[in-house]
Amino acid sequence: MRLMTHNITFVMLIFAVFFAYAGGASDNNSQNETQVHALTFAEASFLAVAASDDLRYSRAAQAVMEGAWRWGIRAYFPRLNISVSENDRLQRIGADSFMKNYGVSVEQLIWDGGRTSMSRNIERLDLDLSYSRLDRMADDVAESAITAYRGVLSSRAILEIKISALEILEEQRRILNEEVNLGLALAIDLSSADISIAETKLDIQSLKIDLAELERQFIELLDIDVLPVLAESVDIYRTLILPPAAAAAVLAKEQNPDLNEARYSILKKQMELKYASNSWMPVLKLIGNFGLTGQSYPLTRFNWSIGISVDFSTSWLQNRFSAQAGWEPPYDRTAMLQNNFTPLPDPASGYGRIQAKLALDLEQKKYNSTLEQIGRIAANAIEKCVLAGQKRDLAVEAAFLGSERCRIEEIRLGLGQITRINLMEYFIEQTQKEIAVVQAATSLLEAERELERFLDLGPGGLALFAESISSVSIKSMETD
């Protein structure tokens, strides 16, 4: 009866580990009650994102680039230039002159074939792509916190299993020692039991060291002083809910992060090709000048002019033409025509359009290839989750059968068919089965999270998506 009690206690302690919640602790007295807040997955992700120096720097750099892009709108407005000069001439023959000139010139872009707008659109796409990468960077930081969280939970569960097994083994060793003293067992069995207990203690010490390192890394990742109570747990009996492979493929094609980035790249390459194709179009600008001149203050003479400038540039020729007309009161009129022609200014730039076309074709082929693979990748990810779930279920079944075997072997011990050291070996084997359950449950969580990230879903979003698909299917069936 005593052996049966020990065995039942062992099994209960083992399975209790999987339902353990690191819940909030409360201290009650006659006057007040204090509750300790428990840390969830979502809160750990938020703390990790808030504590990331790299992410904070990247966001600051993004804000700087955003500000620079906004100032780029100045390209549409007039460009103002103010000049001041004084030309003093002292002559040995003739009168000295002290000419003072103040001038203001204004240049306004009228038309450039849309190149300024396209250039700003390309910069906008770069910023949007940078924002998308920032979001993915934040997701990576949050995911590292969730992974560390799961690692701590798994290590704690395994440590509890080992500690519970040690307690059972030490109790069996105590009973074995009494049997040796009564001549019912051999001394060598006691030595074997001591070796098994020593090995278990070494495993526990190693697990404690590893757990302390995991907790330290988790604390550094969250940038906190003390690790709080953890609210989550490893649930080995959690129901696996997965969407159909076809629905997962459709969702992946809509919001997979890699596909979204590829779409941004294609849009950018299309604009770069259009920019290169429109490079031959002339640039039309309006020019205005106003000046004050004189030999002494106040300056009494002034002049003004207005004109137009046309710049036609290709890789084979460059031609700049400008025409201005003005007035210098009270009697003078001015006019100026100027044309500059440069043959073969940059023949190599003629290949810019070809390079842009090749880059666009390459991006489109890469996108089409990824799009064709996305359904297969989603199906493989779902199959991986199914296999991980089956492995978890088999591990749970093996642990249950192992506990039944321990119960049977305890009966056999009472019948004298095995020794107590054999029973201890079965207990150690059962411990490994229970650890395998924890590892399989953790692997299932990792496979599900990998699929969620592939579909750009948050933690727990996979089950919600599967339930929404199921409800839509039921409604459609009812409608039919």
C-alpha cells in the first residue's frame, strides 16, 4: 500500500507540472490584500519592443528621413537668390567709381515631364518600405521576447519534473536502505540507487544553471530589474485549431511580409523605369530678376527682367536655351537670347533605361516565383503544425502508458518479480517521457507561431483565423 501511494504521488506531481500557472501571489491579513501582477505574452512583447535600443534608433532615423522628404516639396516652389556686391574702381586718369549692386532673382519650375513628382514618389516608396521593415524589426524583437518567455516556461516545467522525480527516487532509496538492513535486498542495489540519485541531482543543478541564464537574458531583453510572475503556461492538452491550407494560402498571398516587400520593390522599379524613360523631356523654367544699382546710398537706379529657360538633355546631346526681356528706367530696354549646345554629354547614361527595365523584369520574376511557392509553403507549414500536434499527442499517450507501466511494475515488485532498483529505473524512464511531453508541446507552440508570422498574424491569431473561416463555411452551408 505504501508503494502504491508513492507511485500515485509521483504521477500526480508529474502531471501537475503541465497545469501549473505562475500566478499572482497574494498576502492576506486582517486589514488589506496585496496582489502580484502576472506577466503575459503580450506584455512581455510590449516591454521588449519599448526597451530595444536598436529599434528606438531606427525609428528616430526614420523620423529624420520623413522630415527630409517633407522638405522636398520645396522643389515645386520658387527658388529665391539674393546677391549683394560692391565694385570699387580707383583710376589715375578719370573719375573714380564705387558701384553698389543689390539683386534678387527668382526661378520657378514650370514643367519637367513629371520627373520631380516621380522622384518624390520613389522616395515615398522607400520610406514606406522602411516603415514596413521597422514593423518587421519590431515583430522580431517581440518574437524574441515570446521565445525567451517560452524557454523559461519549458525549463521551469522540466526542472519541476526532475525535482519531483528526485523526491520519489530518494523515498525509494530510503525504503531500499531499510530492505538492505533487513537482508531483503543487496547492497549493490543501494549503490545503483545512489548513482541514479546523484545523476538526477547533477541534471537538476545543470537545469538550474541553464534556467538562471535564460531568466537573466529574459530580464535584459525586457529591461527590468526583477523577473515578475509569469502568467502563461505550457498546456499539453490544448486543442490544435488550424485553418484549411487553401485559406492559409489566400491569406499569405494577401499579407505575407515578404510578398508585401516585393510589391513595394516592383512599384519602385516601375517608377524608376518611367523616370528613366522620361529623361529626354525638356525642363521649362520661368526666370525673373530685379536689381538696384548706384554709386552712393540711396540707390536710385533699378532694373528688372523676365524670361524663360528650356533645358533639353539626352545622353547624345544637351541644349540649353534661355530668353529674357527687361527694362532699365527711364529709357532703356533690354533683351537677351542665349543658347548652349553640348554634343555627347554622357553617352553611358543612355543605358539607364535598359538597366531599369532589366531590374523591373527581375523583380517581377522573383515576385511571381514567390507567389507560386506561397501556397505550397503555407500547406507545408500547416502540415508541420499537424505533425507537431501528433507528436505532442503521442508523447502524452506515451507518458500516460508509462505511468500505467509504473503502476504495474509496482505490483510486480510486491509479487517479488522485480527489484526495487528496477522500479527506480522505470521511474527514471517515466521522467524522460514527461520531459518529452513538455518539449513536444513547446515545439508545437513554435510551429504555430512560425505559421502565424508567415501569415502576418499576432500571437494566437492562427486559431482566431481558423475559427472565422469555420464560421463563414457554416453560414454558407446554412444559406445553401
